[in-house]
Amino acid sequence: MTGERRPLADRPLTEPHPSRLPPEHPDRPRILAAHNAALAAGDAGYADPASGLFVLSAGFLARRGTCCGRGCRHCPYVDDLQSG
């Protein structure tokens, strides 16, 4: 998928695909709060609440315009038909 241009998935940028952040993930509420704050601020990403690692936001990934194929948590391109 590296560099492949394709349309965004049919879901809001605030909602990651369940294969990337399952509804039962114990840190999901904190992750989504951090992600939504990054989206609202126009930031490229946020520090993961559990690990402290930098995670790219769906907004940044959508502005980039292509899927890198690395399994980003908030990939705005992945949908049920592709692994993204």
C-alpha cells in the first residue's frame, strides 16, 4: 500500500477502524480523548497515554494523501475490504 492514493474510509476521522483500536481496548477512552484533542488542535499526533510513544492522527494521515501500509492506529484509509 505504500504511496497508494485512494479515498478515505467511510467513517469520521475521530473513529479508528476496530482492527486498529478495538472497542474493548482498556485504554480506548484515553486514546480517543488524546486523539480528538490532537485533531481539534490540528496537531500531527499525540503521545499515547499508556506507552508515551508518538501516534500520528487521522487528520495528519489524511492530509498526507496516501496510505503508507504500516498499520497506523488512526489510518483514515483502512476499511473492511482492505488492510490499509
